[in-house]
Amino acid sequence: MSTRIGALPVILCAAVLSLSAQSAPQKPQDPQRPVFRSEANFVRVDVFPTRDGSPVKDLVAADFEVLEDGVPQKVETFEFVEVRGNLVQPDRREPNTVQQSREMMRDPRARVFVLFLDIPHVTMHGTWNVRAPLLRLIDRILGPDDLVGVMTPQMSARDIAFARKPDVVADGLLSRWPWGERFTLAQDERERLYEACYPWPELKDVVKEMTARRRERSTLDALNEVVLWLRDQREERKAILTISEGWLLFGENRDLTRPRVIDPRTGAMEPIPGPEPIGTGPDGRLRIGHDRNYEGTKTTCDTDRGLLSNLNNERYLRDIIGAANTANASFYTVDPRGLAVFDSPIGPDKPPPVAVDLSNLRNRMESLRTLADATDGMAVANSNDIEKGLRRMADDLTSYYLLGYYSTNSKLDGRFRQIKVRTKQPGVDMRARRGYKAATEREVSQARLVATAPVPEHVAVARTALGGLARLRPASEFSAHAIAISGDTTTVWVSGELKAAAAAPATVDINIKSGALSSSAAAAIPAGGRAFLVPVVLASNATEPIDVRVRVGQGSGLPLTDMLKIDAVSSDGLGHPMLYRRGPSTGNRVQAAGSPLYLRTERVRLEIPASADTKMSGARVLDRNGLAFELPVTTAERTDEAGQRWLTAEVILAALAPGDYIIEMSGTVKGAAKTVLSAIRIVR
């Protein structure tokens, strides 16, 4: 069951976007550039008025009064926005690249939603319970200009891929239900390391609490990150739909670091933190610490144990709330359990005393309500009618007023300014952004310089290539890669790779679809194997984007799925490369790769399908800015058993530090110069 960690965002991102590295080079602006108002003292305010819980839709500009730090402001712009949901899918224009989605986010009339799936804090039952209502909510609230993306605690906010069509989001979600991992056996590498560091039964509770504290902190870190990232993308309101069963908000616990007795018969204590012995690892190399193949040592565990014992997550949540109010981001929280009676299940572990369990349940629900109420959002918790709560949430999100005013305070002092919106209409409750942080002179000057600074061509091209790495999910247990070659027919080459060797033979089902064309194929991964490579042929030439769905069955285990959307390249062109790796993990044999993630101990090999009149002229390694390294690249060509010709480039990665790089392959097609850029990431 641990195989599902972080897999969901892979599916959605793949369904929403093709790899940017497979698109024509563009000149994107820096996607991480903070967004400032076009005029430093112009402020936009989203206002959500309700009467008896229902939206009020008949107000006019004269009905509103806006105060900034208690000083009345003149409303210069006024607009009532009512979103039409349930649109026909073709009516929505989908972003084709990461950069396009960033540009669409900056439209003040487009609403931005982030669906935050708190995987470690949702049970499998909760996942199933919220499944259909959540999909209906997305369909109701999305207008033609709105964008929605999915994030989990295992993701970086920069990796969120946004879509406009609800069916794209739904396909990504439906392919990996259930995704909740609370009270399951799912573990990541660090949690397995804790068990290896503290293997004694007497320390089982220590490992359990360290794991719970780390997961809660990881979720809060992700929420804080997405708030700050959204703040820099747009000033207008952002909604973060958070699906979670809440948090205990751990505080300081000095007892967690108290040395325990590990042998009651002799009174022996657990080892005191100190220098670790030098031993031999499974690969025969010298290593420090235990002999099990984990990334980290007992010093790592002891350090985490001390840090986790000093958490103050209640204060951290308050800081997140403050950051959200400054960023004009609202949390809409949903407890997918419905009407929960107990917080912990009866087994397999012994549940806490009833009083403690009820206190935990109360704390979890209260944390969700606090996060929503304090950011002008809405909480759906402790109710068996989740559908009704989500309908109220949809009503709240599908109509609002957009006001704009020029602040009478023109100082560029960087201070937080409170906003209060009132109405002259009786019985109307007003919810609006609570304030904003004024820009400083330095921020305004820097923003103007950045806006006017030209981006060199080689930097723009490199950034476009690196955009393809947004799809990467290092925690995913399975990843797939595909390219398509079009001629009289279209051949789709599909490779896939498991993170760990298969414990038993695994079956692979591949389904390809492009418009009315479809095809399927099967493959197998033997016990002890990790990868497969198979061609799938469509009956005729594919003229539309190609959807690739790969499903790996694991016997009694949960299936693994990945989805891709790619474009076919003419057999007369210089196409996209297949990925291969060679190193200790592959038995020093070339193996098909499903992901551009590599280790420094490996070699990366790229193979581009080529026609008879295609020639390779060279290859080189580039850094993030498109500048070349003095690093040898071995180029060659081969012809496979089916007669397909391949141009190859191979690089030994030992000389490169962990980071993002680009492999450039150059050649000619019928005498015309062509270049293909492929991004890779070295993780360690």
C-alpha cells in the first residue's frame, strides 16, 4: 500500500500537460517572478455577501463601503461575477504548457483553485466517501476561465499543473482512488529509517509519534508553501480546497527524547547518540551506520527526534492563517469522514482511551474549522451530508463582487493594511479579504527592472526545456515515458519503471487513444525486474494528441497507474528521445527508464528515432541557463530488429553535482539543422 505515496499528482499533471521539453521552444517569462499590481496603490477586493447562508446577487456599487485601516476608500471599479459551471468541455480553453497556465492565473476574472489532498491524514474510507461529491463540486464551481490544480504534501507548489476542463481533473483523480493513507502501512524512506534506527519493541511508541509528528509537519509545510507561492502568482483571491481529517497540532514533548530501557531484564538503555561505526553496505562499499540500505544514519534519526520533540504546530497554523490573509488566499476545508464518532480505529493497534480519542477527534475538527473560518473560507465537517455542505461551498464560490479602489495611503512602506467591507443593506453578512501587504520602494523598483529586462535566447530555451521536469514525482513508485513516431501508421514506444524491483512477476496493461484511434498492448515485469519497453501501433496516422495510460498489476498489491499526453512527431523529423539508464541498480546493463531522474552513479542514454536522411552532428550537456559543460557525450547510432534507426547519446553523470541539466542533441534532417533538448534531474 506504500506504493501510492505521491502518485496522484503524477497522473493529473501528466493528463493536463505534455512535457514542456516536447513542445516547440518558446520565450517564457520567469514563472517564479512575483506579481505586483500595475499601480502600487490600486487594490482589488473580492467580496462574498450572503443572507441566511445564501449569496446576495442584487447589490450595486453604492451598497458597499470599503475602509482601509479605518479610512473610507472610493470604489473605482465594480463588477458582479456569476460563474457558469457545467459547461460543455470544448468551451474551455486548456493551457498547453506550464507557462500558459501561469499567464492564465494572472487574469483577475479567472479564479484559481488548488485541490489539496492531505494523503497522510485521510483514511481510505474517507477517500471513497468524498469521491463523487468532490467531483460534482469541481464541475459546479469551474467557469470557462477558471483554473484548478492538485497538490499533495509530497509535492512542491511549483510543480502544480493547472487545468480548466473538469474531465481532465476527474480522470486524474478517478485513476488513483482510493488515495488516503491514514491508518495504512504506507511508509516513505525516512519513516522506514526510523524503524531501522529504533528496532526495539520498547521504542515502538517513539517511532509512531515521530512518524505522526513528521507527517503533520510535512502537511503544514506544504500548506504554507502553497500559500506563499500563490501569493507571488496573483493578487486576486485564491481558494485552497483542503481534503483532510484534521490535525492534532502537536506541541512540545520533551519526553520523546528521554532514553528508554530496551531490555527490562538487564535494565540496558538505548544507545546514547554519538559517533557511528564504519561498516560495509550491501553494495560492498564502506558506509557509516547500520548495514541496511537506507538513505541516512542513526544520527539522522536522533536529529529528527530532537527537532520533532520541539514542534509547536498550533503556532505554525496561526502563522499560516496570517500568511493566507496577507496573500488573499482562503481555505475551504472538508472532513471526508462525515459524522465521525471515534478518531482511531479499534485495530490493529490498541486505540487510546475513549476520553483521549474524543479529545483528538475534537482537536482535528477544530483545526479544520479554525483554518477555514480565519481565512474567510468555509468548513464542511462533522456532517453525514457532505453533498449538502459542498453545495453550500459551490454556491459560495460561484458568485461574488469584484471591487477596486486606489488607496489613499500611497506610502511604499511594506506594512500590512487592514481592509473592511460593509454594506448598507440589512441582514447581509460580508466576507472579503482582510487586508494586504503594501509594496516597498525596493520591490517596486525591482519589479520594474525585471519586467523590462530582456531574457537571453539561450536562457529562455533552457527554461522551456526544464519545464518538463515539473511532472517529476520522486516519491512515486512507478513512472512511465512515451514517444510517438508517425508515418503511414503511428507507433508509440512506451517504457515504464518501478522504483523498487518487483517482488513477484507483474503484468502491464497499456492503452493508447488519439481521437477515434485506439490500441492496446501488454507487457510483463519479471520478479526482480524493474522496467519494460514495448511499441504500440495505431492503425493510421495520429493527427490529434495521444493519451497513454499504463497500469501495472502487482498480484495481491494495489495497481500502479501513470498517464501521459504526448504529440506524434513525423518520421521525417528529429523526434523526442526514449530514456535509458545504466548503473549499479541495473546490473550495469542498459535499461529503459520511465523518468528523467538519475543518480550520479549512473549513465544516461537517450535514443531518438531517425529516418534514413537524418544525421547526428553532435551532442552536449547544458546547465540551467543553457550554457555548455566541458563534459564528453558519446554519440552513435543503431538499428533495431524491426529496422528502426536510432540516434544515441550517452553521458556519464559522475562529474555532475545533484541538480537539473539539459542534454542537447543536434543533427540535420534533409539538410536542415535540428536540435532537441531533453531535461534530466540528478538527485544524488
